[in-house]
Amino acid sequence: MSFLQLAGKRFLIFGVANKKSVAAAVARILLDEGAELFLVVRDETVRQRVAKLFPEQPLFCCDVESDGEIARLRAELDEAVKKDGRLFDGLLHSIAFADFSEGLKPFHETPKKAFFQAMDISCFSLVSLSRALEPLLSRTASVVTVSISTTRMASENYGYMAPIKAALDSSLAFLTKSFSEFSEIRFNAVAPGLLKTSASAGIPGYLDSYLFAEQTIPRRRAVETAEAASAAVFLLSPASSGVVAQKIVVDAGMEINFFNKETIKKAVN
């Protein structure tokens, strides 16, 4: 028997945007392990792009800001499940958005509308999707979201997304507790350090932070998307059945090396 036991399992993958996204990397690993995938993207434009990457996988659209679209997705997936009666063994939530169209602002000047929209898409969507799709999840399903390695590092260019990711992390325990009333469904997060993705490229000043991370990480090489994806696949698999309401940090050891003597020397000189 395979260690991960993923062959023949069925998964819902939210958030494939392009070939560089974490969700795409997770999807490729799951397919290699013999799993069956249903992919959900934001809109038709993204759907056409992702269809070229995964031409044989069922593709659905859902804007998670819309309760109506979530309800429609639930109905479409319900029809798909009824065809063979097989439920989903796991769900990957790799969805995040922040509006930086007004440029970087000090945290205390964060626009209320931007904060609430980011909270809705990046955090509450995990709650709303889990609630809507609960009947389609197996009793022992694993739900995995994508967080960040730390929500305590006050990086100016990440801004208000860190508190939102902190709320996402906290929701893991509360969702697990709620679902434990009727199932063994568990919620966890993979929390990577700075990654080279298309989404991160849109964050002001991200490249400088990424290059700094490469200097601070003990191996002098940034975290790769595939490394974060591998941790996510483990959390989705039955092999991690004892890991519940946790956040697995994948930062290549960056958090232990901020006082590296070479980094200090560069800073003080």
C-alpha cells in the first residue's frame, strides 16, 4: 500500500490560477498519485486558461464573494456526485485576494472596504465553502487551506493580509470543532514562506523581500512552490489523519536564522 493512500481518492481543488500557483502544483502531485480531481476557478477567463493545463479534469467556476455562485457550485457538484455516489475525500482552499490598487499604506490607513473584501475572499470563503459543500465531503475528509509562515512579522508590503491570515489560521480549530459534531472531517493549513508565484508578483516590494529571504534562509535558497505543495498533499492524505487543526510551516528554516551573522553584518555596515 502507498504511504499517502491517494490512489482512487477524489478531491476538490480551489484556486488554480496558472502553472505557477500552489494549487496547480498540488493538483499535479495528486494526479501523479492516482487521485481524481475536480477543479474550481474564479471565472470563465481563468477556466479557459486552466483548461489548457488540466484538459482532462472537470472544471467549475465560482466567485466565492457570491452566495449565489456558491449555491450554484454546490448544485453542480451534487449532480456530479450523484452519478456514481462517491463523495470528496478532501478539499484544497488556495484562495486569497488583496486590493493594492491604491498602493501601499500604513496599516492604520487600511481602507475598510479593501480589508473586508480581503477577509471575505481570503478567510471567510473557507467557512462558506465548507458549510455549503459539507454534504459532499466524506466523513473522514481533509480540508486544507494555504496560509503564510508567520502572521507576527509586520512586513509593510504584506500589510493587512497578515491579520486576515491570522483569522484564517484561527478558523481551523473552530471549523474542526463544529464539524466534529457529525464527522471526523479535519481542517489544517500549509503555511509557506515567500514563494515565487504570479500572485506574489502583484504585491508591492515583494521581490526585495523574496531576495532577503534567500539570504536569510540557512540553505541560501528560497522555498519552492513544489515544497509547499508536497506538504499540502500530505495534509490532504490519510497519512496525516492525526494532524488536526494545525498549521505546518514550510519556510526552509527562515524563522530560525534572522540573526545570521552575515545578514547582521550587511545590516549594520
